[in-house]
Amino acid sequence: MQKIKKMRMSHSQLPMINFTNRKMTIFGRVESIVDINSQEIDDLLKNISGIENMMPNLSLTLLNDLFKIEKGNRLIKPIAIYFT
């Protein structure tokens, strides 16, 4: 709820950006670059060596299942989103 308060759009305006065909520009910062291929990502959860690797491996596996990320893809933290 706190993040919604910081947005410049009202609750009634937010659903209007869903399923729109408008061009979107994202200004962001590269958080990390994927340095392993998709087969290695699939095998991450099978070989958990310690609890410290569990959450990063789970996150990467989930991203791979949803978006089929590949080696060299960049994971970006968005700072601003502009619609034109």
C-alpha cells in the first residue's frame, strides 16, 4: 500500500495502463547480468548447497520459468516508467 501512495496516478487511472498498446519507456539501473544458461538455471534448485543460496536460486528459477531468461540478459531495477 505504501508504494501505491508514491505513484502519480490515482487508483482509477492505474487499471487504464493494463493491456494498453501505448509505447512504454523504462528508465532504470542494471542490477545484474545473467551469467549462466537456462539449463543451469533449471538445475539450481536440485543442487542447493546451503541456505544462503536458496532465495537467489529460487528467484532466478522463477524468472526463468516466467520469462525464459538466457545468458547475457540484464535484470533491471526500474526507476521511472514513461508512457507515450
